[in-house]
Amino acid sequence: MRTLRPPSRTILLLLLVACSDRHATRPDRAAAQQAAGAVGQLSDAAIPQDAPVPPAEMVISGSALACFGEGCTPSDIATFSVPGAGFAYFGRSGDDFLTRTANGVAGANGDANGAFGEFTVTTVTGFAPVSIPFTLRLTLSSPAADPVTVTGTVRGSLGPPVSGAFPRGAVILTFDDKKMVGGETLKINFVDQSGIPRRLEVTLPSVLIPADATSKFIGGFFEIR
């Protein structure tokens, strides 16, 4: 029977050195694994999203029609009266608005670039609580798109002049189905000159009309996506 000899001092020293080297490299290995994981996460986050870039410049033009009351037919000129007050809407012949975008956005709210018509309180002869349905129809000529119609309400309270002063009170035109604070956003699909399908979003803010105001523009904000 063969007798097992105890390990020599040299073998024991080699084993101790090997074990110490193995333990010393574990933190380095863990740090390397963490760094590799972090690089992988950064790579995932940096993946770009494919989305069309809005055109830098584009002409937006079209016409607007409006009317008061349930089931009305929009037109260039519309009037409406309640006991104690009268109201009117005025559009333009041809294009009511003509504006040019910059970085995909533009506005229409005045004489320079047009608007979606003008609203005015024509007469105030007595105390008048007001709640009138309102309809606005927009037809774009550039970019070409189908007409869109949005409904709203004229609400408020008006009073006659006292001692020769101006009429009192005010009304506000607000649009239905609000998707943004202070206005409704219409979504109009079209295809641009490069053949790219796009969406034109039109935000219609509310319009406050004091009793003594001559007229107020119905404006809006365009954004191309």
C-alpha cells in the first residue's frame, strides 16, 4: 500500500498565492460587469424615434363661415337677437386667413394674417341673459383638406347703459369638447407637397366680448405634426 506524503511547503505557498489573486480580481470583475450593463442601458435610451420633421415654412389659408342657433347654416354674415340684445358675425369674401408657418407653427388673430371672422354685440337695450348655440366652419385652401365644423356657445349677461354710460356686462364664446385649457383642438389630416401624411392641429381659444366692444376677432393657433 502506497503511503501519502504531506504536501511540501512550496506547493502550499503556490496555492495561497493563487487563492489571493482570485479573490482580488472579483471586485474588478463586478465593476466591469456593472460598466457593461450601464453602457447597454445608455445604448437603449439613445435609440432615436422615427417621426416626420415639420416643414420649416408652409402657407396656411382658408375661409370661415359661422351662424347662431340650433341647426343653423354657416354663412359669411350672420345675425341673432334675444330680448334686450343683438349679435352679429362677419367673415370676409374669399380667404379669411392667410398666414405662413415657422418651424411648423403659425397664428391667425387679426388684420395682418386674418382670422376666423369677427364677433360683435350690436345692440343692448335691456337686461339680457345669454345662452346661444354657435357654429363655426373652416375650409382650408392650403393645404387642401375637407371642411371641418365645430360647435360652441355664446354665454353671458348684458345690461343697458345707465346715465348715458356704456352698456354693461359681457359674453364669452367657448367651443365644445375642450382638449386644451381655454380652447378646442381640431385635427385635420392632409398630405404635404413631398407626399408625407401630416396632421394640422388648430387650437380655438375662447373669445370674451364686452358689451361696449365694437368687435372681436375669432382667432386660432396652427401646428403641423
